[in-house]
Amino acid sequence: MTRERWGDPNDAALTSWVPLDAAGDFPVQNLPLGVFEGTGGARIGAAIGDRIVDLRAASEAGLLDGIADPAALRAATLNALFAAGRPALTRLRARLSALLRSDGDPALHALGDALLVDRSQARMQVPLAIGDYVDFYSSLEHATNLGRIFRPDGEPLLPNWRWIPIGYHGRAGSVAIDGTPVRRPCGQRKAPDAAAPTFGPSAMLDIELEMGFFAAGGNRLGEPIAAAAAEAQIGGFVLVNDWSARDVQAWEYQPLGPFLGKSFLTTISPWVVSLDALEPFRVAGPLQEPPPLGYLQAPGPHGFSIELAVTLQSAAMRAAGVAPATIARGNFAGMYWSAAQQLAHASSNGARVRPGDLFASGTISGSTPDSYGSLIELTWRGTRPLVLPSGEQRRFLEDGDDVALHAWCEKPGAARIGFGLARGRVEPAGAA
Ligand code: CA
């Protein structure tokens, strides 16, 4: 109804009465949801330009009547909104579009700045209470690179990789918001020629450039989510930096997989960009050979063309006023396993998926060396150091390094949308 009356929220011609920067991440065609620290605690908002629409206040002003449950908009997380499922999120975005576009419903504009908050002043929070966090391993190029690095004499891809979207359970409690300091973790590491491991600060601290999606709706225990219907259970995407201690990981990961080498911190960007906003950027994923088993087959394109970049600024660069350097550029479209297939696989045994569960893609690497999504690949386990504009070399992260992940979508005929940032600065380890 709102859609018919006000038109397509993705229409590139739409403008807003909120001032917008043409190159910004949050035009009226995006309208991602997040949670910010506001008057009286955490509040739900939608990003537009340099502002946030306070959705709790908008609801209390009667602007969202019949669109979203007022109790869900009074909450301190997006979980109740996401529990209402994709159709409810689509309805809310369409209503926000109507309230924010120049030729739309003037009700919000009439209330003026009372419902708008400056984004630069807002402290963002993790937007959903994350019950379960899964990290996949869905980039063919990343899995191949790590196979070559760790098993140089064998077949780079393990025999199961092209059949199973490989994943493991991460630590939901360590998922933190953009800007959270990265305390260098301590752990057990063992040099190849050493007789025994030692415990101390990781010397191989790394990044992993990933996208992640939050579940909306969910399933009942014992009832798998079909691949063809899985996108109806996805609320939207954020950037994910799955910080990794490679030396800890290398010593601990066999036979059960990553544990403390990963669980110390995972940083996400604050704004959940909906699948509806990503629709103009939908693309077919890579050809899958052999064809996936039936429960992983989903007709139609399920990839998204999302441009990605990683920037790094050392303490010395910061002190000298040298801008952050781009150390990797990539695109999400090349991921072998789609989000729909990941969700279908994760629930294929009947495992429960709840609103707010986070599923990360795995490191996103492309086919060229400048498109690798981790330092262990970019420097080939430290054997080919990066040279920063300051002349410094990097094998892995040093204390004081600032890392930022960037993601955006653009193509002719569509409005450019972005995800904001997932940033972190490395701090020295505590006492070992
Ligand atoms: Ca990962």
C-alpha cells in the first residue's frame, strides 16, 4: 500500500528533505537500521545522510502507526523488530521512505529536527542481541590461498569444500561495535622448531574482511530453512572484521577448528543494510561445480555486488598526518556460497535459527593479490611484507595500527548506498 502510493523506495531519482551528500553511504534509498545511545538509553534509529531518525520518537509521534509494533520500537535492540520477519522490515522501510522523501508524506518534516539526531554525536551500539554467531569460509579464493599457505604440498582445497558451506561457531559475546579497541590477545603459540608452546601476546595479529547477515524471523527446532526461501529469513548485512591471532590459531585449530585465535573480538559496522536496499545490486554468484546437493539449491541470483576496501593507518602515519592507505580492494559478488545457501546449510539438520543470530561470510578474497581479505594472504604469511606510505613494513598488525573496513554499492541507474565503517585500533597486550 505504502509502496503503491509513494513508489519504489529504491528509485534512483528519489531525493530527501534531509540534506544529503551525493557520495554518502546513507541516501534515502538505503535507510539502514541501528541502535544508538540517546536520551534515556539505547534507541532504535534509521540512518539518513548525516542524521539518524529516532524511530522510538517517530512511533510515539504516531508516524509509524499500523506499520511497526510500538513495543518493538521502544526496545534497546532490533531483535523484536527482526522477530516480526522480513515483510515487517520491508513495510517499515517503505514508510520511512515516504516520510523522508522530498515529495512524500510531510508528517515527519513538519516535526522538524525534533526526531533527527546528528550521526556524528551518536554513540552506536551492537544493534541486535546476538544469540548465536557462525563464521563461514565461503570464498573459494581465500580457502585456496590458506590451503596453499598451510599445506603447500597438498591439494589446496579439502575434498568437502565444494560440497559444504564450511563454518564453525564463533563467540557471540565478543562481537563488538565499530571503534571498539583491539586489545592484542595472549595465547599459546608454538614455533615449528620449539619443543613446547609458550603463552604470551600474539605476534601474528590479523584482520578478516567479511560481510555478515542477521537472521530475521527464524525457524522451529527440527525444521530446516529451505534454500529457496532462506532470504525471507535474512534481515540485512553489516561489515564484519573477524580479527584473528594466526599463531594461536595455527597451534590450536586441529582437530576441532578455530577457538581462542578468533574469539577475542569480532567488530561489526553499526548499520544493518536491508536486502531490500541491496536489491538493485543483486547478481548471480559464481558457477558451482559440482552442482550443490538439492537442499542447497536456490533458483535465481543470490549474490550481491558490494565493493569492499581495507585501509590501514599506523601510529607513525597518524602522527605525520599521512592518510590511511588502502591495502585491499574486493567485491562480495565473487563469494562461492551465497547467504541463502549458508542459512539453509546451518539449519539443514534442524538446528534453531533465532532473530538476531549473526552469520559471517568468511574472509572475502578475490583472484588478484590486491584483493585478498587478510594480511596472511596479502603478505603470504609474512614472506612478502606490505610497504606503507610511511616506508614502514607490515607482515601482521602492530600496536597503534588503525584498520577500517569499507563497503558500498554503486552502478549506473541506482543510487549509491554504503555500510558505514568497521574500525579498530590495536592496543598493546595486557600482562601475560
Ligand atoms: Ca572468519
